[in-house]
Amino acid sequence: MTLSTVDISDVQATIDAALDSLKQTLREVNHNHHAHDTICDFLEKQGFEVTRHAFGIATSFEARSGSGGRLINFNAEYDALPGIGHACGHNLIATSSIAAFLGLSYILKKYGIPGRTQLLGTPAEENGGGKAKLIDAGAYEGVNISLMAHSGPKKLFPGQEPSDGIAGTLMNARKNIRCEFTGKSAHAGGNPWEGINALDALVSAYNNVAVLRQQLLPDQRIHCAFIDTPKVANVIPAYTSAFWQVRSPTLTGLNRLLAKVCNCIEAGALATGCQVKIDEYVDRIGP
């Protein structure tokens, strides 16, 4: 049997009935931030064989169903940010992919249609490049179609009419950098003139980037977090560091903007007499 020979209204009814019976459980999964274990436990209770910590990544998993035919992949994306949780709706992304995986799995089984489906836990979307690591590990080998849905506001862009959906949305490219300033310690009250202030270098760099923001294109972004800063006030600090994220619609534009940000950081070092080290930074996930 093929899907084209099946009454589509029967298919819709089958999916609706299957998901309606799991509605409350899916809602509970959606609200639990411990994504890996929660989703794996849920899938195993539904009778699916699940590979936990799949492809060498501690917080990824894989579940498959069906046989023969093409392989359809669904990405259960999840990532919570410190202090604000699922700000981008990754719990909704995961739940929608779980529901799609369940619906297609039930249809393939009920009608005996050749085809396979894969649900892949894809963590570290916000920071860490989870999908890139999964690609390198071979998680998507043999996949014919890879799907996911991303939640969003009804009015996604300025001037856009409210909408319940949008296709082909362009995404920003992003690079991360870490900067480290090295100066010279001295007593801030006794002999501050002998010090080289790494905090001044970091603050100067931040202010330089703040000035640069006035000339950014509307869809470019620069974010910063101070990582290492002084813990006492009466010492000229010899070391500070910060983590930056730079975004632009194209890789070409991103590289140009990144060069400007690096100039701002280097200017902070030059103004204070500090040494600076700037590295493109890749977040680590998994073991």
C-alpha cells in the first residue's frame, strides 16, 4: 500500500485520535526543562526503542520507526537559557517534532506503508552547535528529508502583517569570540601608576562597540558577557575577559562586522597599554 491509495480523511482522523489521547502527556513533556530524560522516558512508554546519549553527545537521543522506503527526520530541538528558560520556544519545537514523529509512525504502521521516520534530539541550539556536531557524527546519514518547525510571534518583522506562519525566513549567521586582556597588577591606593589596568581595557572595548552599534544595519546584532572581572576594588587588575556574539544576515557581512568588533577590542588594549588575545570561540557540548 502507498499513501496515495489511502483516504486522506482517514489519515487525518488516525493522527488526530492518536495525538488527542496523548495531549495531556505531551503538555507535561513540553513544560519539563530536563529534555533528554523526559523525552526518552516518554517515547519508551509509547513502545519506541530509544538510543540515549546518541552519537557521542550526552544530551542527544535518537528514536526510529518503520522499515524500507525513505527516511524522514524530525529534529526535537531543545535549549534553555540561564535565567529565562525557553525564550525561543525550543520546548515547543521539540513537542511539535515529537508529535509529527508519532503521527507519521502511527500512519506507517497502521497502513503498512514503506517508509522510516527518525526523531533526533538536537540540543545546544542557543550555544554549542548541537546539529553541527550531530552532522559530523553521522546522525543525518541516509536522511531524505529533515524537518522541524519554529514558533514565533504573529508579527515577525516590522511592517509585516500578522500571520500564523511563514516559510523561507532568512536567519542570521553568528560567530562567537572571546577576548582576554592582560595588564599589570598594582595597589590602587598606594602606587596605581605602576599598574596596567585590564578592567579599563575591557570597559573601553565595550564602550567602543557601543559606539559602533550606532552604525549597525537593522538586522545586525552584537552581544557581550563579562566573564572574568576584578573581585576587589583596591587592586589594579591584571586580567579580564569577555565573551562576544556577533550576528549578521550573511557570512560576508558577518566577517566584516566581526573585523570591526575586533578593532574596537584592540583599541581598548591600545588605549590602556594592555595585551589582548582574541579567539573565535566554539561552545562545547557533550562529554
